[in-house]
Amino acid sequence: MNQPSSRVRPFIAVAAVALALVLQASVFPHVAWHGIVPNLCLLVVVGAALTINAPAAMVLGFVAGVALDLAPPADHVAGRWALALTVVAFLAARVRQDVKPTAAAVVGTVAAASFIGTSIFALTGLVLGDSASVPDLLEVIAVAVLWDVLLTPLVLPPLMALFGRLDPQLAAA
Amino acid sequence: MGGLGGGGPVSGRERRWRGMDRLDSRNRPPRSLLVALVLASVSLITLDFHSSADSPVEPARRVMGEAFGPIQTATATVVRPFTSIPSWLRSRDSLSEEIRDLEAENSELKSKVATAGLDQNRLEEFDGLTQAAESLGQALVPARVVAYGSSQSFSNTVTIDAGSNAGLGPDMTVINNDGLVGRVLRVTRSTATVLLITDTESIVGGRVGSSLEIGFVHGNGSLADDELDLKLVDGSVIPAKHDTVVTWGSSQGPYQPGVPVGRVTDVYTSLRESSQRAVVVPFVNFSALDVVGVMVPSGTASDRAVIEADGALR
């Protein structure tokens, strides 16, 4: 294993998260439905959890969540997306098998991850006293899951190929 | 980003374990790391929740803003020509529909002109009372919206491409040519985060145009349609339909006085709270925000052209 590539790996993963964050905040709002955009950061985290080793994917989930919590337009209590995406990374790594996942398995994992991640974020909001109504929460969660599933065929294959090259031994398994 | 630095050694160790038990190589995520990261998230939430104004997270937000602000501005500049394409590709149908709409609007305006005398009186009275003259001491810094908060985060905030270099600071009023947009929450050197008045945390002091009654305009964060709730301080006064609501404001506070907010469309009487609740439809179309102006004190040093109160560019 050559040393420079292992040092560069975290940076490539973080760059993927940063790119997702910028697209999510500046490009996708133009095609958003009622302001609900595809959660690209969540897709990056799921892609990582399905490809690279579990601890690194969970740390990436946490980092992506903190970035979503702190990057400019965000104004909610920090740590909520960090919690949601950490759990998402854990669960996605948990359901992953050693064989290469089929397309249906990836789509299913993304749908479950999107549902769980957005729900955790919404529930922490209810606990902290955000005054969004429950029907609105459910509507947002449903549309968010739909968006994420729609983008999965476009986003997940290149992402998993990227992470697979970052971590060749595990991707080969 | 220090968190991922710790990921390197962890991944290395994990690989060695896998090498040892190749036969049972299920890639099980470690529970201890889950507990550690969840605790980290929860402590972050606690830190940020209990001290909202002087939160220890605020410097981190600022650093992220300094880093992402210019990228968002650049991305928005690249994307802007493409988002305007749909308006070029309009069919004859949509154009004739537009003519119909404009004709309807024209006749509506004509009927308004007929009753303008009454409105004129109201306007003069109102102007005097809200000391709109004070707002003449304000200049506008033009800016464009470069990033939008997603609805998944249940908050209505946007980033604009002007920051402290352009003379902006927290609590400044943000408007566009239709009316009140929101207020500045925090600034970085080149960008600022704006809380829209539709956010559930937004409360604007409002004044009803015809009766001059004061009240509070709450955002309700609803997705489908931009609607605001107006609660009057005096519970016995019933706001009239189609009344205009403007900011009540103060020159020190977050909202400058006399900025139009929206129009009253429905009035409900709440028996339980013995108060009036009115639904206000804002003048601003929040789903199509682009060019906005930030009200700054006249004579503020800025890195761009500032529109002074008399309309001059400086």
C-alpha cells in the first residue's frame, strides 16, 4: 500500500462531500419542488458506506453532517444532520453484504437511508421545539425519498466507482 | 475537517483485521464508533442549542461561510444563464396567456386608480405616523441570491453574494422591488445569510395599513404556499381584508419601518385566545428570489455601487 494515496483519500472523500454541498445549495434549488432538493450529501454517505470500510464511512457521514449543519444558508441547531448522517452511514454499512450490491439493493438502501436520515433530522427538530407541523414533515420526507431514489441511478454508480478506487481491497470483496 | 484525519489510521487497522480473518470478512460497523459519533453530534446540538446568540459553534459557521461563500457565488454565476433558458423558450400559447393576464391586471389597476384618492389619504396619514422619512436615510446595497437552504432542513434561509466587505452587518433589512424579504443573520467577508420572513423563527413587527394597528407577523414555514400569520396586539380590532401590512420597525432594530410586507387575505377569530389572526400573503415571491437590496446606513463604505436614498448610484 503506497503512503501518498492513503493520505490523499480523506481529501477526495471530503471533496466529494463539498461538491455535493455546493450543488445542493446553489444548483438544485432551481429545479426543487417546494424547496425540497435531492440530498446529495446523503447519497455520498450511502455510496461510501456501501463501498469503503465501515469506520471510515461513519466518520465521513459525521463530517458530511457537520458540513450540512454549518455551511452558509443553514441556520438550524448544529449537529442535527451530523447525528442523522452518522446513523445513516452505520445502518447502510450494516446492511451491506460482502458481494457487490445489485442495483435494486442500492436503490432500496438509498430509499431507506433517505427516509431514516430525513426522519431523524425532523424528529430532532420536534424535540428541540421547531414548530413545523407533522403533515408538513411527512410531506417533506416523502418527497425527499422520491428525489433521492430518482437521482440514485445517476449519482451512485460513479460515486461507488470513485470510492471503490479509493479503497480497492474492500471494493473487490 | 479534523474528524476525517482520524479516519486514516482507523481504516488501516480495519484492513489488517480483515486480512487476519479473511474467511469471516463481514464488514461489521463498530458500535463503539457509532456511540462516539452520536455522542459528538448530541454534544454539538447541546452546545449550539443552549446558547444561540454567542454559540461556540458560531466561529465554525463563519469559517465554513468564508470557505463556501465564494464557491456558491461562482456556482450561481455559472448556473444563472441556464436557469433563464426556460423564459426564452416560451410558446405562443404562453405568450397569449400572458397578454390575457396583463389585460386583466390592467383593468384591475384602472379600477384602482378610480379609488386612488381614498388610498392617497390613507397613505399620507400612514407615512407621517411611521416616520417613513427616517428610512430615507438608508441606502441599498444590491446583491443576488446564490444559495438556498433546502426544505429538508425546515428553515427558510438563503445566501446572498454581499458580505461585510460590501458594508453589511447582522440584523440589516433585506428587501426586493416587491417588498420585505428578511433580515441578515450573519455575514462573512463576501456573503451573508438571510433569514426569510417565511421562516418559522421569523417575527416581524407589522402595522396594518388602514387602521394603523400594530401586530406581529409570524412566518409559518409552510411548503405549499407562502403565507404569513398576523396577530394584532389589540385583540378587539379586526383587520380588514386586502389591507396592506408594512413593517412597524425601528431604525435600530432589525427591520426598518415602512417596508411593505404583504396583503391580508383572510381573517380568523380565535375564541380560545380571544384574539384575531389574519393570513397575510407576502408581496415577495420567495420561490423566485434573485436580486435583493440590503438597507444600510447612508454613506456606508462598500465594495460595490450603492443605491442612495435619492436614487443616485454611488
